[in-house]
Amino acid sequence: MPSRVARSRRLRVVTYNVLHGGGGREDLINGVFDRLDADLIALQEASDLGLVERLADRLGMSVAVGEPSDPASRLNIVVLSRIPVHRTHNHRHSGMLRTHLEVEVRPHSKALPAIGLHVVHLAARFGERGNGETRRMRELAWVLDDIAGAPDQVPHLILGDFNAIAPGDVVEATTFFARLAELRRAGLVVRGDDGFDAPILRPDVEDPEYDARWRAVGINPHLDVGISRVPWVVGAVTARVPRHPVIDRALGLRIRRDSMAHLNALGYADCYRQMHDDSGYTCATWALVSRIDYLLADSLLSPRLLHCDVVGGVRHPDPEAADASDHLPVFADFRV
């Protein structure tokens, strides 16, 4: 159970990947945040800055935007804050797909006069060397160098979508395979000319029949852009793999976990794991099988952790979180 601390003495930080800007899901995203009562919000894939501005106005928050390093990308990182912002720095690096947005805020607290947020969205690229961990470790090294070079060394968090699995965590791969097979049978995922299984194309105009087909399998049609593309041969091979935890654990042995292991070794506390030993899955809402969204507190901030949980999970249910994005938000409360 969360610690009962007066609202004025706790600071709530949220990380949330809103999936390609939140298109068609703005009311759902608004509702999630209306119920969360956050002080600091870190958004990933915030490509629709109009939606961001409207959300900030609704919540009475200031906005800091980190444009991606890759000029071809629109997947911004954004921080919304109810707390006075002292400093922002968008750290872009050649070779980094997104960016590292640093924001330092000044809570009205003698015990915690400053806190730094280092928001990331590390590369997925699971088909690359080391299931993408080689690239993620390179991006993480830049982030850690940025933190070491910050003018003010204050208690801080590294948070966001890491696209990485922590040591000891399980990925329910067989559940994921079964869900993709279900979508193929429904005709919603099909083989393309490029050899990948991918979701069917969305019509250019509103199509109730298209929406109904997605609703029939329990998926908000506006989450179609988040359905995974996989080589067709993977789908063919895995279509008949039975759901079983033993198979999941065996497949998990092949997943590299360098990024999270490195951060743990540096003394960063995984806020969710400090509170819970269950799965804590955050992705994907249409096939909830993995935990890839984190809030990691440094040694100065972690002793002030009061609570951490997944919005839409068992302990913190939310009626709209599963429809609002393909990720579930994660929040942490700190004593100030």
C-alpha cells in the first residue's frame, strides 16, 4: 500500500510514452492525467505539440521540449512541470535516435531544494546486434556523460522508455506470439511486400467497419500504429508455440540486459522494484508482456521514495489507460 503522506509533502513524477503523439486518443490521455494529479510528467513520442500545449494548459503546467537527435524523427521528449523550472538542456547526440532531455526543478522544500530529471527514449532496434543492447548501451553512455557534466549535481532521476529488460524480469514471449497469431487470424495483421507481418493500412477517412474490427479483438483502433512489425518467418515459426512460463524463461535467457544491469551497478534504484516483486508490465497494452518503462533514482533521491506503481495495473486501476496508448504510465512519489 502507498505511504500516507500529505499531498503537500509528496512529489509525484510520471513517465508515459503516448505513442506517436497520441493521435485520436487525446481525451483518453487527458483523463489518465486528470486522475493522476502529477507534479512532473515525462512524455515520450510527443510528436503532436498542439496536444502537449493543450494538456499543459489543462493541468496548469509549464512545458520543456526536447527535439530528437535524428532530423528525420518527430518523436519529441517533453517534460511538463507544476514546479518552478530552474534549467533545461536538450542533449542531442549524433547517432542517437531520440534525445536526452534534462530538466532541473526547484520544489519549495528545504529537504529537497532541487531535483533533476533526465528523460530518455532509448532505441528499440531489437533486430540489431545484441537485440539492440549494443546501441542502447552507446546511447546510455552519452546520457551518463551528460549527467556527469551537469553544472549542478542534484538528486536526480533517469526515466522514460528504455526499451530494455531488467535482470530477473520475465518477458511473456509466448503470450506475445499468441496475440500476434490472433491478429493474423482476424486479418488485422498481414504479410507485406517487404516480408514483414504488419497491421493493415488505416483508411484515409473514418471507417466504422475498420474500427469495429479492432474493437472486436479488444484493441483501440487508434493504437494500430503501435502493433509490432515482425518478419513473416517469425510469425510462421511462432504461431503454434504454446503459452508456457518454462518456454518464456528459456527464451528470456537469450535477451541481453546490459543497460539495466549497468545502471543498477552504478547505484541507480529501480523505483518499481524497490516497492514490488511482481511483473509490473508496461508494454504493450494490446499484449501486456514486458516492463520497459522505468524511473531510476540516484542514491540521493532513492531514500525519499514513498511509492511507485503502474497506472492501469492491479494496485492502481485506471479504466482508460489500456486504450490511451500502447504503454501504461508509471509514477513514483517522493517525500519533499
